[in-house]
Amino acid sequence: MDQKKSVNKKSINALTFGIISILIPFIGIIFGVISLFLANKSLKEIKTSKESGSELAVGGRVCSIIGIVISLFLSTQIYI
């Protein structure tokens, strides 16, 4: 019988926080940083434990970077 690999929970949280960082611009910096930490930690755990979810962690990393950039851009445009 085939056993399914468990999905790393931190990678799911990283993707969730990454999407939230895009959708909520000014608080998105905080969510983006949390998502980056979770994505990096989950990728390290996935390599050692052979869990699945690396695609979710990478997606969370990308979304968090986009969310941070959008938040920084909008915050600089308001104060200019």
C-alpha cells in the first residue's frame, strides 16, 4: 500500500501569511516577514524529514516578497 507523505504545516502557514501580506498592504510587511521565516524554516524541515509541501513553502516565500514590496511601495507613496 502507498503511504501518503504528510504536508509540512509550516509551509501551509507560510503560503497563507504570504497571501495575506499581498491582500492587506500596510500590515502586510509584518505578515510578509513572518511568512519568510516560516517558509525558510519549513524548507529546512522538509529536506530533513522528507515531508511534502516544498511547493507551498516556495509559493509562500514568493507571495511574501511580493507583499513586502507592495507594502513598502505604498507606504513610501503616502509619505511623499
